Amino acid sequence: MDLKIILTTFSFVFLAELGDKTQLAILSFAVKSKSPFSVFIGAGGALLLTTVLAIVLGGVLLKFIPESYVRYLSGGLFVLFGV
């Protein structure tokens, strides 16, 4: 395994996932890389981390903000990242 490819893929996919461009990003790295398994490990790790962050942040927000506001905030961020 190539640690540099894993870390590069992780960083790029983590940022790309915020804008929901994951499949294109993974495709690009898989085409350029000579180590598709390293791309898989990096992409999987990034997706896992973004999921964990979303779960933790959602749990914290629900303690301080009503659920309807959290939904509106999430929707607004989704649109913002899409733009």
C-alpha cells in the first residue's frame, strides 16, 4: 500500500464529499493511480470520517437547537455547498 496515495485520496475525498462530488473524485484518483486499493482505503476512510462528524455534530446540535431548525440549517448548508 502507498501511504501517500491513501492520505492524498483521504484529504481530497473528505473535501469533495462536503460538496457531494465523491464519485467523480474517486474515479479521477482511480484512473491516475497505479494502486486502486490505496484509493479505496483513502476514500472509505474519508467517507467514514465525514459520516462520524455529521452524526456527532447532529447530536450536539439537537441538544441546543430544535430539530426543525437543524433540518433547515442542514438543507441550507447542502445548497451552499452545492453552489
